Amino acid sequence: MRLLGAARLGLGLGLVAGAQPLLQLLGTDRRSAAAVAWGVRMAGARDAALGAGVLTAGRGDVTRWLVAGLFCDAADAAFLAQAARRGAAPLPALAGAGAALGGAAAGVLTLRAIRG
């Protein structure tokens, strides 16, 4: 559980700090990456907050943070896949969708472990 919180916090901070280079790595041209980097930073700030919530929550409250993260990851995966399918995001954005699905799966596994 702490590992998941720390990973989400670190990922979020990384997205905030490196939004434009990440977008360019995924195939977005420089100008477009600069124009939409704010959205990646916003998502990164959200992930950092969710990770910090998991790390600082008491035993009973951590479930709420994990469920919130699970829903965010599922939505991220759906929206990234939809954007890639429509051509609104470069095809490598599907890697982001896959990563978001991985985050959702980690959340489910962690919730199952907590509930026993």
C-alpha cells in the first residue's frame, strides 16, 4: 500500500516537472506539446495528491484514497484510448492508457489485500 502511494506521488511529481518532454517522447510535436502540457501537469498534480493521501491516511481512510485513484486511473485509460482512436492524440498515447490500466489493477489488488 505504501509502495503504491509512493509510486503515485513520484509519478505525479514527474508529470508536473516533465510534462512537455514526456508528450514529445510519446510523439506529440513540440508546439502541440507546449500547448497541452498544462493538462498533463494538472493530471500529475492530481496523482501526486492521491499518492500523498494514500501515504498519510489512517488504516480506515486509505480505502477511500485507493478507490479515488482507481476511478481516476480508469477514466485516464478510457480518455487516452478514445483520443488515440480518434487521432486526437498520437498512437503512443495508448502506452499511457496501458499505464493507467496498470495503476487501476494495482489499486484493485491493494484493495483486495486490505480487505483480506
